[in-house]
Amino acid sequence: MYRERKAVMKNVQEKIGYTFKNVNLLETALTHSSYANECKKENNERLEFLGDSVLSVIISDYIFRRLPNVDEGWLSKYRATLVCEQSLNEISKKISLSKFILLGKGEEMTGGRQRASIVSDAFEAVLAAIYLDGGMETARKWVIDLMRDSINEVVTGHGYADYKTMLQEALQKGTQGKVTYRTIGESGLDHNKVFEVEVLVDDVPKNKGTGHSKKEAEQNAAHTLLKSMGKVQ
């Protein structure tokens, strides 16, 4: 049994792309409470608790740095989409995580191995195990490498686009470069204000945009200019 389990742990480490110094952390991360109750072992719930926080910090830091012009409301939406149960379940398929989870007989018989909640919890527990074994930078690299495609899809293919960054990058490819924004109007009640912002390129006024925050108005102004340049629809 020991040799068999050791071989399984070796297989898991090869699949997830990380070799543990303390393989017991990995085994605990894969131990569902149903199996732990049957075999009197420690389950993965404490690691899942830690992994949830580690994942939130890593994703928050990554999208904060990658999207400097996106406000906190959209950053929160992006993070929520990326760390939700269904997202983590899909990511886990890349490393075939579900087949390595230790489940009790009853949980196995009722389809627990395909249950998104169980798989996503195991993913967070494995992340915590990597964090404890190899440190934050190792955990960060592991999870970002796994989630990079999902992050790109969320931040570029759905909802909000970072038009300010897109504009800056588009202009830097040409002869123009300096982009600034100027608030030129403000209306409405305090709880429902509307701001009007003008975007300037090399100090020359170009287009305007409105929004319920200055950041939103700036994004809309950048979007309008990008449309006039034929860069977006």
C-alpha cells in the first residue's frame, strides 16, 4: 500500500509540475473529509481555507499590476470570475486533479469526483500546500502559469476592456505618445454624478467621454478615440 501510494504521489507531482520537499502536504491537500473520516486521517479543509486566501492575493496582485487603469469595481468582478468554483474546476482539468482526490466510498459512489465544489476545494488546498512547501513566489508562478489563458480570456474577451492602456499602446507604435485626460464637466446629484472627460494627445484635445466616475469617463473617452482611429468597434 505504501509503495502504491508513493507511486501515486510521484505521478501527481509530475502531473501538477511541482516536486514537494514534504510530500505529506500534498497528500493532505488531496484528502477529502469523507476519506479522512473513514481512514482517520487529516482532511484538506484547513489547507483549502489557506489556499482560498493565497489564491485571492495572487490573482488580485496579478490583475492589479496588469490592468493599471481599471477601477476596483471591475478588478473585483474579474477576480470573482477567476476564482469561482466553476473556473477552478475547469483549471483543475488541465492537471487531471479530480482523479487524484482521496474520497470516501460513499462520496465516490455518489459522483463526488465530478463535483465542482470538491475539485475546486482540492485545487485551493494543493495551492496552499505548494505555498507552504515552496513559498509565495513558487505558488504564484504555479497558479499564474495554469490560469494565464483563463485570465486573458476574462480580461480581454468579456465585459470591460482597458481602453486607456490600449490607446497608449496604439499611440506608442506611431509618432504620437503622450496621453492625458482632463475633466471638463460634472453634473448630477452627489450620489449620482456624471463626469465629462476629454482625452488629449500631445496636449491636443481629441475626444470626450462621460461616466459615473472619472475613471469610467476616461475609459469611455479613450474608447471613443480608439473607435475614430479604427482600432476598436
